[in-house]
Amino acid sequence: MRGFRKGISIEYGLLGLIPPLIAILLALFSRSVFIALLSAITVGEFIIAGFHPLDTFLLMSERFWGLLNEGWVLKTLAFAMMVGSVMSLIERSGGVNGLIHELSVKRSWVNSKRGALMPSFIAGIVIFIESSITSLVAGAIGRPFCDRYGISRAKLAFVCDSTSAPVCSIIAINGWGALLLGLIGGQISAGLIAGEESGWLIQAIAYNFYAYIALLVTFITIWYTIDIGPMRHAAITEPSLQCHDEKGSVGLFLWPMVWMIGGVIVFMLITGNGNILKGSGSTSIFYTLIVTLLLTYGYYRFQNVMDTKTFLTETFRGAKSMAPIAAILLFAFAIGGVSSDMEVGKYLASFIGDYLPSAYLAAAIFLLAALIAFATGTSWGTFSIMLPIAIPLAVGLDAPVALCMGAVISGGVFGDHCSPISDTTIISAMASGCDVQEHTRTQLPYALISAAIALVFFLGTGILIA
């Protein structure tokens, strides 16, 4: 079965846009992300199979069998479920109540709606090793405060999503940086540009306008309690200002968080043979969560807050609660594979021609990268497609190369940030306890505002320095 796909090689053109459009539109306007993704995958495989129903079934079977034989996929699905276990254990232990009491009563740091989201925003800024961990920690910190002060989980998901990818693309001492350095190095090896990869990356990050603006818009939204568009109608829980923490301790919350963050750093170094930029994100998170669960068990037993039976019960209950999210992630990976096979990114990239004025090249690249990332649900895939296209275009048109690199990074982050089929979007919703569809709809207006401002910056900067 695995060889069946090898014989298929077709130029799909506009047909390649149909599956991602189906996924995005159904996810935005239906009540089921499962149906949206499954419909898009089926249609995509139907087109790839030459409109033959039996071949479509064979291709779909091969697609999912192949994904379930990929180590990084299995680790990602397992990590999604283990996160549910950790969150369930922290809540049952009293760690959540302990955190609320520590920040709201003892220190009076969180005593308003504005303050309730600030810990998540700060966590999103300072944790830049891996975007998934950024979202997970920010979500875990923010959930009890949002419930206590009557803030919607959608608003929390927006904060998680609007800090994770932007921060990781700015402070690129992580897998993001490794990928970008590799792609830039390929262009240097080809003789298109000269210099060091790190120097070019630093310059490109300086022009990563969308990431900076998204962080600023998020901070302003929190500080001034701004709710626009669908966010004004997002579901909230009734605020509960009473804090019952008789059995709670902030350490029961903080230590698992410390082990998660520290574990990712350690395993990134181990898997990268001492170089954190070369470490494996999926492997690091997988082993980190295993270690975190083991350490949490030992710590909770030592503190006498949970017996072995309760620990195992909560571990399985938390994992079970994340099973639907893991399934959505698997479907998201599948639609990404369909888009890749149909070369959606390359087709969209073909719209940029050699006659585009150099002053407007960066703005056009930003828009195209955003469209590709939105349609495919992957910023990394967008970087891989667009950087090898953007750099030669910039060189050929005598346009600012670093600015065009920054436009690719910005566009990739924006599209991935907004796409309902993006794993970043799904994980941010999962971390916040928010429905994926609701998260996508409510954060889109804020992201579009940031993107519009970034576009103006790319246009203005391109005109000034071209």
C-alpha cells in the first residue's frame, strides 16, 4: 500500500486549493473540526486519486498508516494526552487553589481582570524554548484566574497563541532558529548571498514586524480589557472571587511547571548533542512529560497529597480528556500532508513574478507567506517553501534581502497563528480549555489588525530602503 502513492504525479493547480479551503471554511462555520478536517482530507485524496473512490480509500488508509508509523507524530499525540494528565493532577492536588491564593491573596498581584491575564502573557514571553510548551504553561497558569474573574477561555487561548509562536520566532534559540539557519545556510551554499547564517538570521528577526506587533496588540488588549468582534460574545464562567485553598500549595503547581520547562531545555541539549538549536522538539517534549509525571508522582506522595490509586486515576482521566484533541492533531497532520502532496505552497508562490517592483516585494512576500501558512496550517512548511523563493527574488530584483526574509517569517507566523488547521492553534485551544472553532473565530480580528499594521511596515520599509 505504501507504494501506491509513488505512482501519482499530477500538476493540480487550482484544484490543490480546494482541500485547505474546505477545511478552513467548515472549521470556521461548522460546529465540528473533525468533520471539517475529515472532509478536506477525503476531497484531497479523491482529487489525488484521479476521482476514483476505491483509490481514494487506499490513499487515505496509506496516509494515516504512514502518520502512525512516524515517531514524531506518535510522540506528539502522546504528549498531548500526557499534558492532560499533568493538568488533571495539578488541579486534583490543590496546586491550582494554591496558585490562586499565592498571587491573589498573599501577594495581591492578581486582583482584577487585567491582572488575571498578565501571568499568562509574561509566561508566554519568557518561555521561548518551544512554542507548544509556551502555550501549555501559559494556559495552565491562566485558567484558574480566568475562571475566578469571569474571563472567557477564548481570551486566554488568544493570549497563549499570540505569545507562543511570535516569541519563538523572535528569540530563536530553539527549533525555529535551527530550521531558519538551515534554510539560510542553503542559500549561502548556493552562492546567492554571502556571510554567516547567524548574521542573516539576526537581521531577518529585526524585520519580523508581525511578531512584534502581535505581542504589542496582545499586551494592549489585556491592559485595556479590549474585546472586539466575536470575543465580545465568547462564553465565560461566572466569576468566583472566593478562594478555597485549605489543601492547596503553590508548590504543587509550580514544581511540575519547572520540571516541564527545565526538561525541555535539558532534552533539547541531549537530542542536539549539546547544541540546543539542533535538538528535537517532539522528542524533547515527549520525554520531558514522562519525567514530569514520574517526578510529580514522587513529589505528591512525599507531600502526602495523593495516594497511588488517586494518582493513576487522575492520570488516566486527564489523558482521556485530551483524546479528542490528539485526534484533531492527527487529522491536522494529515491535511498538511495532502496540501504538501498537491504542492499548494508552490502553486501560491508562483503568483509572485520577476516584474514585481522591488519596493513592494517584501509586502507581497508577507501576504503570500501568510496565505500559504493559513492554507496549509504550518509556519515551518511555509518557511521551507518561501525562503528559497524569496531570497533569489530579492537578489534578482535588488531588493533588501533581510527585509524579505523577515517578511517570510512574519507571514508564516501570522498564517499559522490564525489557521484552524494549525497545530499551534489547536494546542493553544487545548491548553486553555477552549473549543478550537471558538478560539479561531475570536482571535482572528486581533491577528488581522496586527497583520494590517505589519503590512504597512513592510510597505513603508520597502519604499525607504529599496
